[in-house]
Amino acid sequence: MDFRELSYVAAIAKYQNITKAAEALYISQPNLSKFLSTLENELGLKLFSRADKKYIPTYAGERYLEYAHNILESKTNLDAELADIIKRDVGILNIGLPNMRCTFMLPKTLPAFNKKYPHVKINIFEGTSAMIDKKLLDGDIDLAFYSKPHESNPHIEYHKLATEELLVCTCKNHPVKNLAVNKRIELATLKDERLILLSPEQRTGQISRFYLKKNNISLENSITTNNMPAVISLTEQGWGVSFIFESHLRWHLPVPEIETFSFGSVDNPRVTSDFVAAFRKGSYISNYARDFVKIAARLYEVRS
């Protein structure tokens, strides 16, 4: 058994398709098929069952994969740690970011990082928070930046970079303004308003829905999108009321022409969430990954 063998089996399980797995491994499909057949013959059992052209792990395959993933992760951690020890500062850093965060974070972090680590290749994965979590847990990305979920994942480690307020946003001179006291409104006043919501797979969408449900506000009169610029534009035009984190507004260009309101309790008006750097628990974090987090922290002006 060698690392190549483990990687091949892991790829087949990931793609559930020999052709796609071969493409990802940069080998031919016949060679990968021959490899799997030879391996199964040597083991004397099937690692995959074939159904509708899909390769589904058998029980033996699941046990094989559990050990394979642990061994491959240990090798990745070892390679990263040895690279730090000999201070080569050469490697690959895979980062996950929600789409809107990419817009304003990358131009302000990548140049500074590249200046210090010119030989570290950065790969960026953009997607919803749910997609990023999956990539992180699968080992496809090393580091992620997003708003921390209400319920922490026990397999993910979170490092706080900033505390952000989630704001209710309207167009200028919206009637809701007349119901606000000290720039704070009661969510109950929005029960008849049209809402512009982000997808529940996005952290902003999750958190805003949590508070709307808590206040018994129906979502029937709402629209859902994955596109933050569209949310901001529709809000500016008076199409509806939205929920947006302050950082999205701070970095958006041009500066949005909208009104913002807090919507927490009278005693604690700010509804906040921690913006975090996230790592897979137990994984080795390279020096250059830690430095990327420091650069991002400076961008967000950490508040305790």
C-alpha cells in the first residue's frame, strides 16, 4: 500500500465515477479501472459496488476510506510542518470565501500576502457558507472566512477576527424610518413589508431567518437570492427591506444609498455575529496560513 493507492481510491469515492476521478488524478480511465480491479483482486473483496454507472463504497470500502483519509491527512500535515521547519515558504494555500467577501477581501489581502510569500500558490473557492463548510471538512480547502454559525460544528475550529452587526436596511426615506427610535426598529413593524433575503445556505440568510421566525414574521412576501449586490441594489430602489452585515456595506462601491437600523432588544440593540477564520479541527496550520489570517484580521480591525 502506498499514498498513490490511497489517493486513487479516495478520488473514486469522491466522484463516484471512474472517468471523472481519472481526470482529477491526471491519469487515463483504463489505467484507473485496471488499478481498481487489481487492488480488489489482491484484497479479495470489493471496495465499490456499481449501480447506474456510480461507484458506491461497500462496507469494506467505507472502512478502507476511513483509514485512507486519516493517513492522507496525516501526510498533508507532515508535509506542511516539515516545510515550515526547513523554512522553504513554498506551498499551496486553499481558501474558501463567500462570494461577497471575495469582492472586498482579496484585493486587500492577496498583494500583502504575495509580497511576503511569493512562492506560495493561492487557490480560492467561492460559495455559500454551507458549501465552504463541506469543502473544509472534506479537506479540499485549508482555511475559510465567514460569519460564525449559531451552532458551531464540533469538527471545525473558529478564530474570531471581528464582531459585525447585522442591520435592517431600507431605501432612503422609507416609512419604516418614522417608527425607529434611536436608529432601532422592532422587527414586528416589518410584518407587512416585502423582504429581500439571502439564501438560507448563506450565513446572513440563516441568521436573518432565525430572527424573523423568532418574531413570527411570515416569509410569504419575500424574495430569495444568492447575490449580495442585487440585494443592495433592490434595497436602494425601494423594492423591499433587507438584512445586511455592516462590513458588506462598508466595503461596497459605490457607497449604498440606504438607511440602516439596529433591531435587537431595547437593552441590547445590536444583533451581532463573529466574523471568523475557520480551520478543520486537528489539521496542521502552516505558518503562511497563519500569516494570511493575521493580514485578514488587520483588514477587519479586530474588536474584542
